[in-house]
Amino acid sequence: IMIMTLGIFFCICCAATRPGISVAFGNVTNDIAEPTDNIREVMRTALLLSASVSVYGFVTCFLGYGLCGLAASRIANGFRAQYLDAVLRQDAAFFDFADPGEIS
């Protein structure tokens, strides 16, 4: 449950990168539109902001989707183990009347 909770949390954080990118590029557009003598500082700030939002998005999306996938595979493996355990606990006569492939 903890892995799935962390995965969902990181997926929500990942979803925050879309508005973050829009805000970052809006600020860049506003900074470029204003006349200034120090364009190099404006571009450095814009580049750092864009890079930090991109790195944040990559890390949170990677962790979110990775943890949700890991939790889903563990849940599926648990279901498979329970099913196999239930099938193996059947009496031998149960398998006599089952067609091939019917149980699986």
C-alpha cells in the first residue's frame, strides 16, 4: 500500500509540471518582451527555470509511473499466487472432469 501511495503522490506531483512549464515560459516571454540591457542574465534565469522544471518533471514522472507499475505487478503476482494455491488445494477428482486449459 505504501508503494502505491508514494506512486500516486509522485504522479500528482508529475501532473504539476504542465502548469509549471506554462508559467515558466510565460515568465520567459514577459522577460524577453521587456527592454533590458542585461539580456544575458534574463536568458540565464529562463534557462535555469526551464531546466529545473524539466528535471523536476522527469524525476516525479519516473518515480510515479515506476512505483505504480511496481505496486501493480506485486498485486497481480499476489493474485496469481492465491489462485495457484486455490487450484492446488483441490481434490484430485476435480481435475478428472476438467477439460484441458479450462482451469487456467
